[in-house]
Amino acid sequence: MKKSLLFVLCCLSFVLPCAAQNLASQFQSMKNAYASSGNIVMLDDHTILIEPKMPAPLCATPVNKDGTTTWIYYTFPLASIVVPLASVDENLIAEDRVFTDPEAPKAYKPGDVGDTTMVAIAGESGKQFHTITYDREKFTHLGPGPHSSASYGQAPDDTEAFAIMFSDRAAAREFEVALKEAVILAKAQANAQAKAQASLK
């Protein structure tokens, strides 16, 4: 029993540093891919903080029904999102093309593709992300600063899913790949640590 426990601990002493190095590499890839859209900070080995540029774009998606095109408008006014990597469902990271040009609905023709890539991220069942939201309308109507966060309605909130925007589709894809890999690594590392702790009991 002691020999098998020592073997597990020796394996973990090799695997965990490698996983940490790979996580750091994936984090850097995410940070680089997201640079034109906002900032990403690594809070610890398994948690990132995403800070989108403000104000969030107003997104529009065409809906064709019975030969008529109508538009759905929405936005994601997020000042920051705390993302524990192991809480993300890697199977629920998806992208979609949306329109952010206010003139797009006027010029739209069926088959046109949006100018911005939206990457949607959802948590594992029962998991939520801590966010700081703000009032987009208040923010866009502020005069020259500085302004307090209260002046544009910043407030804490929790959400099961969120979306971030990329003007460059290739950067969005790079971010998605790095995020999925980081999530898988974080979960593997957490599972390995849990097994090691269980073996010690």
C-alpha cells in the first residue's frame, strides 16, 4: 500500500508541474487572441478574469420567417467575468457571427455574414460565473471622465453563461481552442489532486 501511494505521489509530482506549464501556455494564447477585444488576467492556476472593452457592442441577428427578415438585438454589458476553468463545460463553447454595424439591417441581403464573432461560454450544470455588469446606455452617454463605477451602474451579478466578442474570426478560433484545452487540463489537474487526497485518507 505504501509503495503504491509513493508511486502515485511521484507521478503527481511530475504531472502537475507539466499541467501547470501547459495551462500557462494556453492562458497566454487566450490573452494574445483576446488583446484587441479586452484583457485577460490569470488570478490563479485555475481561474481567469476576463475584462471586455466597454461599451459592449449592440449585436443584431437576422431571423428569417415566412420570407420576412426581422432582427433580434442584444448586448452583453460585462465589465468583468471571473471564470474558474474547471467550471466551464468545454462542450458548450460555441461561436456565432453577429452584426454590430448599426447600418447592417438596412443593407442586409439573405446570406450576408456578420462582421463580429461571438463566442458563447456556458458552465457545467449548477455552476455560475461571478460578473460585474453595467448600464450600457449610461456608459455610452457619459461625458469626459473620470467617472465612478456607480455613474454607469456597475453591479455584481451571477450568470450560467456569457458571451464575448471578436472582430477577427481567426482570433476567436484561437481563443476557443486555447480555452477548451485549458478547461480540459484544469479538470484533469483537479481530478488528479482529488485522487491524491483520497489516497492519503
